Amino acid sequence: MSHTRADAWNLLTEYTQSESLLKHALAVEAAMRFYAEKFGEDAELWGNTGLLHDFDYERWSQAPDHPTNGMRILQERGWPEAMIRAIGGHATYLNIPRDTLLAKTLFAVDELCGFLTAVAYVRPSRRIAEVEVSSVKKKFKDKAFARSVSREDIFQGTEELGVPMDEHIGNCIAAMSRIADDLGL
């Protein structure tokens, strides 16, 4: 059974009402599609994985309920096993190996997209396209800034992906800039 982006969006909005969570899903989707193009992978699978990685979070935010409940729902609805495994891998506490490029990329972009959103919000223009790599790296050092975002996960994910940090930050800014209007950035 092949699932479309519309199917993914419908599932996301069935479980998620929060505007900030929906925007986060869109940002991660954009970054996943960017990397799918870069790596010559299936942009639909990668984008849907990004879109759905946190679809269950609003209902089940506690570990391990998130993303375990979401993984079960995806399995019951016939979503690809590669997607389900990647979504499981983005939750470090489940100890599911990130042994595919899909899983490594999801983990690498997830927290970074949230951090980039926070950096854009504090810019006078609130525009993601105006965020510079150097200012992102400077904000990493400010522990009080976006304190709920795991820098450790960002650094570990970037290392696992094997893309230099500056390039990875730039790629995610570029990806999110493509859909800036949808993100309100």
C-alpha cells in the first residue's frame, strides 16, 4: 500500500492540533525532502517520515509512549517499516539503532529544525532566510536559549549523518526557507 503526502497530512492533523507542532512537522518534512534530493532517495517516503515523526506527541508526550504508540498506529495502518523504524530511532531512549540513512537524517534534522525556528523568532525580521550559520552556532553556546532543545542530539545526529556542522545547518536553513510562508518564518 502506497501512502501519499495527503495521507500523511491527514494522519498528522487527526492527532495534532497544536500550531507549533504542525509547523515543526512541516519544518522537519522540508529538511527530510531536502536531504532526500541531496542523497538521491525517495522524497515522498522521506518527507512523510519527517511529517509524521511526532504525530502522536500531543496525545502521548511521555517516554516511551511517544513514539511507541505512534509506531503501533503506523504499523496498523500499513505505513512502511523503514519509516516506522526511523521514527523509533529518533527517540534515543528506545535504543533502536539508526542504521539507515533515513533514520540518521531524521535524527539529525529533528532538534536542529526546532532550534532554527527559535533562532528565527528572535531575529528582528523573524525570517528563517536571514538566519546565518554563525549566529546559530553562537546560540548553541547560550544554554538559556531554547533550553528544551537538545544540543547533544543535534551534535550527535550531525556526526552520525556525516555532514559537516556548518553545511548541515545551512542545508536545514535552506530547506526551511523553501516553505517559510507555511512556517510563518
